Amino acid sequence: MATGTNASPRPHSGKTLRVWQIADEITSEKGRRATRGEVRERVLAEGGNANTASTQYQAWKTNHEKTQPMATRAGVPRDVEPRLLQLTSDGRLLIPHEIRAAMELGPAGRVIASVEAGELRLVSQEVSIRRTQAHLRRRRGTGESVVAQFLAERRELWGEA
């Protein structure tokens, strides 16, 4: 639950909680705060109400902005317009501060680099970890304990089952 006069408490159950969960999921997936349109679209796809989605998104957004670290708040640009950057002859690339902030790069500036279809992609370790954690949370069944499952597999392997 967030503190502050304008922050709404997180719902505990029902359709309103589901809107908040969807907003959290999209935020984790995208590495930026979910938009109202994205949340409404997913709520509607699940058979929910557009007005509930819109109202609860606003409450979630207010809560999210009050409870997130400064680096992930709306004041820090998350999407930056494309721009031309100069690659030096020795292969160095200077990434402007605005882009580094949007990528959530810390002082160490460590990134994971990949090339897909000739396109260089750089992802900060923090964003990559959050995406992986969100992906694994979605894959894990409700109430399923990964540790209990692991121990059961080991006991079976050792003949203790």
C-alpha cells in the first residue's frame, strides 16, 4: 500500500485487482510504465469492463508513481525518439544521457547486447532481469512452489520418493 494523500490502496481481490495485475504485468514486460490503452486492451480481451479498466488504471498509475524509485517514474523519459548517433572509427558509441536514463542504466553502464536482423539491441541488466522475472512468474502456476517441485524431483532422483 502506498503512502501519500493521492495514492489509492492496492485492491485485495476481484476485477479491480486484476486491472492492477495487468498493469504490473505490462510494465514488467515492456520495461516501462504501462499505458492506459494497453491495460484497457488486455482487460477487454479478458472480458472485463473498459470503464473499470480506465478508472483502475488511473488509481494504479497514481500509486505506481508514488511507490516506484525515481528512475522508473514518469518524469524520466522511457521512450526516446530515434536519433542519429556517431560510431567512432574504433567502434565506440556515445549514448546520450536521455537514452541512458530511459534504458535505466546505472553508473556502471552494463548492457546486454544482441543483434537481430542486423539491428543492434542494448538492454540494461536491470531491465533484462525484470523481464525474465516477469516471464517466469507468468509461467509458474498459481500456488505452485518451484522449490517444492525441485525438491520432489531430487527425492525421486535419489530414490527417496
